[in-house]
Amino acid sequence: MGMEWGKAHVLYLLPSCVFLVRCSLRAHRLQRQECSFVAFRNVSKDDANVILVDCSQPGVSSLTHHRTAKTPGDLFGDSSTELVIDARRKGHMILKGKTRVSVNHFDIDGFLSVLAATRSDLVNQYGELFIQAAKIGDFREFDFDKFLKGEKVVKQALALCTLLNTLERCKFSKPFEGDDDRKWPIFLAEQEVYDAIAGAVPKTGMEEYEEVLRGCKILRDPSVTTITRYEDVGLVVIDTPNPLHYYALFSVCGAADIVLTKYSSNRYEVEQRYTTYVEYQSRPTFPRICMSNLARFLQANSSQGDCIWRTDRFVDSGPLLRLEKASTPNLTKAQRYGHPSERPIYSSALSPTEIENVVYSYFKHAYSSTNTTQGDSKEWSFQRMHALNAQVDWTTWADANKIR
């Protein structure tokens, strides 16, 4: 009787075991599956063999952190690179049948996403390096504290980013200038990049590398820099003498999604970080608040000479509020993406205390009047953010915050 029961039990469990083995083998095959790169212009609208990374297009599967895409809920990653690596490690079904990979632009996250899709050997060996470099490149999140502790992967990630930045500028142009399609075959074949991934210290990019470290030291010198955090609105205020490299500047942001920088001679910029543009999963984020009303308020309440306050639409990748010459056009995408140290920043009639109080009260009013707190970024579609912004009564705020 016992033997018969045992046989029956085995026969009962056998289909489940076979299913699990098949799933495991399928996942293993998908982990090792390689894609070849194809230029975005050659991707058809319904190409079932293509996986897009760091971008999306209707009808084509994609792995991207952008809000407009529908990323599978069982994948985790702040950057697109991290999502691709997670999909690879899990042998995710989204990779099934995908033999080609493409992206519609060139930047560090896009480049590393492509490498992660085309080179399983690199993912297996250097996956954490890819993730760290993508965070530095896309979010400007350089962890200087870990750098000081001697964490090799952080040092290597910074060197890889400054290498890629310098190669792009020297061989082509600044990011978001020129034809990105021309960059891909060059970078995918660049031996110095693969040497840097493997651990070699690159000669290219060291000038920028040292610039970042100098900036980090300035920001951590209390005799030079003051940092104030308003955690209730996700704002950090950085008061330092001169504009710095983004990798240094944002190294002190922590969980802040809004950055007010105050430089000498009453020079200011307010920026909403890229963390609020994408589905940032590792911590809660605040939804975007349009800064157009803040720009109008500042313009109406302070004399600026030949300058005017301008800002970008809140659906821009990194909206920037700043003074600009009235006679000049708005900053280009390349100028906004470029480091603060690379663009002119003009003096304001507002004192450092006045600008800080106004900026804080602006976001405080927006969030408190709509009962909004930090939360899961996946819950904040741009449509929902539009609805949130429409609820804010800016007239009441402006009447209560006259500067002079």
C-alpha cells in the first residue's frame, strides 16, 4: 500500500517538476541570449525581434525606465541599464525571441543598456559596474562617500563615465548635439571602453574625473559650502561660491528631487531632477510641480535689468529655472544637459534668503494644498501630474508671498 501510494505521489508531482525544469532551462537560455545592435532608423514599427532600451515606440517591446513605457512589474531598476540587467538575470520572457537591440539616442545609460543586451559575458562579470555607471551618467548620482571608503566599483564607474563623456566630446560633440546614429559603431568598437570596464585606468577622461573630485571636496568643506535640506518637499539648497560639475553637485543631494543652487553674487538656479521624470524605484519621489508660476512671480516681484526668469515645461527631462538675457533664446537641450560650470549664470536682485524662502514656500504650498507626499513614482503618470498641477491655487500663494 505504501509503495503504491509513493508511486502515485511521484506521478502526481512529475508534471510540476517537468514544468519547473522547463522554466529553469528557458530562463537559462534567455540569460545567455545575445542581441545584435541595429540603428533606430532601421527598426520597423512592429518588429517582434527587436527590444528597445532606454526608449519606447508603439508596437515594439522595450526595457526603459521612462514613464511612457509599460515596464513589466516584476523587473526592478532605476536606470534602463539596471532593468536590462535584471531581465537578463531573471531570464525574463520579455527577452524571448529578441535578436536585435536598438535605442533612439546616445548617452551613458543608453550605451550601457545596449552593452547589457548584447554581451551577457560583461553582465555576468561587471553588472554592478554597469549599474553604478548608469546612475552616475543618468541621475548624476556619484557616491563620494563610498569613493572615499575605497569602493573599487564606484571609482571605476566614475572613470568609465568621464571616459565616455570625453570620447563623445572629442570624437563628435557634446551630448544632444549632432547625429547620435554616427556615434554607435564607434563606441561599440572602442577598445579603451572595454579596457576600462575590465578594470584598466583609462587615460582619456582623467581631467574631468579630477574636476568631479575637486567639486566634491568643495561641497564637503563647511567653510565654503552650506547645505540645507527641506525634506518635507524634497528640496536641497546648496550654497557654494561657483558652479560645479553635475556629478559633484548632485553627490550631496541624497533623497532630494529639487535642487536650489546659490552661488556668489546672487546667482541662482532651481532644477527638478531626472529622478522625477522616470520611474525611479529605489526610493519614494515627489511628483513634478510646474515652475512657470514661480518664474512669473519672480519676474513680477524683482527688478532684473536686462534679464528675465525662464523655466522649462515640467515634462522636460530636467526643468531648469534661472535668469537669462531677455535678448537671447532659451538654453538648448545640450546647454541644459551640460554642467552648470559650462553655462553663464546671471546675478539676481534677490538676496539668497529671499530666493530660498520663495522657492521653499512655492513647493510647500503645492504639496500641502493638494495633500501630496513622496510616494511610488510608478503611480505618477504625466497625466496624473497634469491633474495635480491644475488643482493648485497659485493666486492665493502669490498674494501671501510678496517679496517687496
